Amino acid sequence: MDFKTTQQPLDQIRVDCLIIGVGLADEDTPSFGPSAKATDETLGGLLTQLTERGDIQAKVGQTLMLPATSHPSAERILVVGMGEDAKRNRMVFKQAVEAAGEALRKSRAKNAHCTLAEFPITDADTHWGVRQTALTLVHTDYVYEATKKPKPDAAPATDWVSFPEETGVEAELAIAKGISQGVGLCRNLGDLPPNVCNPVHLAEVAKQMAGEHGGLAVEILEEDQMAELGMNALLAVGRGSECPSKLIHLRWRGGPEGEPPLALVGKGVTFDTGGISIKPGALMEQMKFDMCGAATALGVMKTVASLKLKINLDIVVAAVENMPDGKAYRPGDVITSMSGQTIEVHNTDAEGRMILADALTWTGEHVKPKAMVDIATLTGACVVALGHHASGIMTQDDELAEELLGAGLEAADRGWRLPLWDEYQKQLDSPFADMQNIGGMAAGTITAGCFLSRFAKDQRWAHIDIAGSAWVWGKPGSATGRPVGLLVQWAVNHAGGWSKALDQ
Ligand code: BES
Ligand code: MN
Ligand code: ZN
């Protein structure tokens, strides 16, 4: 989808669909903004009539697609409920634009002019509104096509959307384009089937990305190199698979020379059967999404390299497939991790933490980051705790927690903190090793975080559990591209904000 800007008045813009918002003066009195007023006049009071009849109620999420046979330049008008000014925060605004995007996607329109960013947002400026509108419209336009071609009569994708030309709008659209490229990569990788998107495929994607962006360096560690380094916890998980495990490392140096980078470490289990502790059959196909942490890290790097951001960033992806096999690791095994700490395996389905243990150790030693964040679809318990709206953020560093929570709010891609208190650590005690790989029924998300903390000891480190936020559960499940937005914003904030991160 392309973005454009135009100075033309609304009754002269030639488009398939003109998107107009209607707000609320109080709980149930619609109130027209400038675009609704102008369009109402153009249409001889049609919008006023529809409002009086109750067809337009202006509640958030309500949409009405009108064939605009009497409009001089638009073929359709999409009227979008924007709710009350006083209650329209970032999340509400995003919800309204999502509804608009969904209606646009279902229509025959191939292009649109969007005026929704004229509505005030309680906790953001209009530039943010433009950026979020563009991002959201790309998001709702997405349809998976890698292994299923659309029917000839399917609703068409949107070729372009234009926005009213104002100072700063072009820059916001460029940012939105960059972020949506990262989000799009993340969603595409997540949605790909596990017989296509395996560890070798993830490594190829990283190499291809490095080929496309000058200054992006790639390094792939093969199994023998990992064995040499003692990465036995990671290798144990991949041992049951026919596909070789990979450690994928991408490095971007757009920031000050010599400044230690930020590092993202992604869980890339391209399919999680559970291994010998095999999962039940129902919904197992969803475990193709168990590489969404890896896809997030790759997505953030895609955005950073596309926008040539002035930051230093490394991403490390632990890519494995967790399969049951004669060679697979088993419950009862004691494995010596790269850190030297031993792990007694109690459940081979707690594999994410095994691979991240070594990936975190490797990143700490080889990248020496100023802060390190891992992203993982780590526990079903996180979905029980937080559902699908928040990613679970865990860290012992209060400042880092605030950074990540704040970035999530700014990007309308929210996280919520869970504690990593020392009291939980003893659930991991084992008589046969330094720790066992599961902590029992209680606080499963937190004990998984506690396990990881043991491999990030002298680091500024946080863990993000995205089991609930990385994809839409059920049918048709699809990757969301979260939390690419949160992490891009976090990285940008480290550079001093968008203007500093972009400044050439
Ligand atoms: N990938 C799963 C976590 C998961 C499960 C994410 C369902 C989203 C939906 C992870 O590898 C796993 O299997 N975790 C176990 C941990 C348990 C064995 C302690 C879980 O959550 O059941
Ligand atoms: Mn598992
Ligand atoms: Zn898993």
C-alpha cells in the first residue's frame, strides 16, 4: 500500500472511497468535524439526515459504507464512528481506524482518502494520529497469500491511501511505511506453515535481509559451531528434528560508533510438538506460531534497516524445531548449558526457555549489549493471566520495565508487567541439577521468566512473553505482528525519539 498527500478539497479528490469520521458531543449526540461538515454540504445534507434517522451513531467501531452516486469525486463514502473527544485515547483511536480499515478491505475500493486523523486524541498529537492511521490501514489490508491465492472475485487490496497535506505528515507516513514493513515481515513469517518456515528458512530470510540492506551484517552459527561453544540446551531441543538448528545474528550500526547496542533475542521454535512430552492434538497446528518471537526480532530489524535508524541494534534468533524422535531429548535428562549451569529436564515442552538460555548467554558474551530483551511465545499460562491484549513484561530492572511499558503505550502495542521476585525462584530447585526446566502449576509465566533470568545475570535484561499477543487465536488464526511496534518505539526512544533517530 502506498501513501500520498494531497491539498485538494474533499469534493475534488478522485477516489474509490472517501473516509469521513463522525464524533460524539456527549454519549449519544453525533457531532460533525470539518470533513463531515464539508461532505454533508456536498451531498445536500445526506449525512445530517442519516444521523437524524440513527443510521449514523458515531459510536467507536461503527461504520457505514455509502454508495456516493451524487458525490462529484468519490465513488463511496465510508462514515466512521469516532466516539467522544474526551474519551478518545490512543487505543480508542486505533480501534476506530481498525473498524474503518476492515470495512474498506471488504469493499470493492482500491484506493482511499482518509481524514480520520483530524480528530483529537487525548494522549497523542495529530502527527501520531496520521502515523497510526497509516499503520492500521496497512494492517487491516493484510491477507495471507503465500500458499493460497485469492479468488478472482475476492475484495481487492488497497493500492494507495491519501492524507491531507500538512507539515510533518510526509515524515509520519515514511515512519509508518518503515514500521509496517517490519510488522508485515513478522506477520508473513508467523503465518507461513511449519513445513516451509523451518530453521533453515529463518536463516535464509536473515541472509536475504542482509543482502537487501547495506550495512546490515549477518552471521549464522551452525550446529557444530554451537556444539563447540557448549550450547547444549539449545541443541538438545533441536535434536529430534530432521532440520538443523541455527543461531541467527544480525547486526546494525546506525548509531554512535562504539556505543554498545540494544539486543533482541527471539524464540524461533518453528514448530512445537512438545517433543517427548508431546502436546495433545487439538490446536497443535497453532504451534507454527511458536517462532513469533524470532519473527518479531527480524521485523524490528527490518524496520530499523529500512528507515536507516541511527541506533545500534543486534538481534539473535534461536531457530529450532521441537520434535519427538529416537534422538530427541527426554524428561530426566540433565543438560549442561553454555553458561555452565546444569538443567534437569522435567518437560520437553518447556523448550523455549532451553533455547533462550543459551541464546541469552551467547548474546551477553558476544554482543555485550547495553540492554537485552527476549521475546517469546513462552507459556500458555501467560494467555490465562493476560489474555490477548497485553504482552507479559518481566524484568528485575524497574527502569527497563518503565521504558518498555511506556513504549508499548506510545505504540498502541501494550505490555503489562508481572513480577520476577526472588521468592518464585525456588520453584525451580532440582536435586539433580542447578535447576529444573519447569516450576510447577503456580505462576507458570513468572517461573519461566525466573528460569531465563539465570542466564542474563549481569545484564540489563527483560523478557516479553507474547503467547497471547503474537497471533489471533482460533480460526482463522493469524499473526498480529506484535510487539514489533513496541520494540521499535523502545529502540527509537533510546536514540532520543523519532526526529533524532531519523535525522540524517
Ligand atoms: N510454545 C509453548 C507455549 C504456548 C502454548 C504458547 C500455547 C501459546 C499457546 C511452550 O513451549 C510450552 O509448551 N509451554 C508449556 C510450559 C509447561 C510445560 C511448563 C505450557 O505453557 O504449557
Ligand atoms: Mn513447548
Ligand atoms: Zn514452545
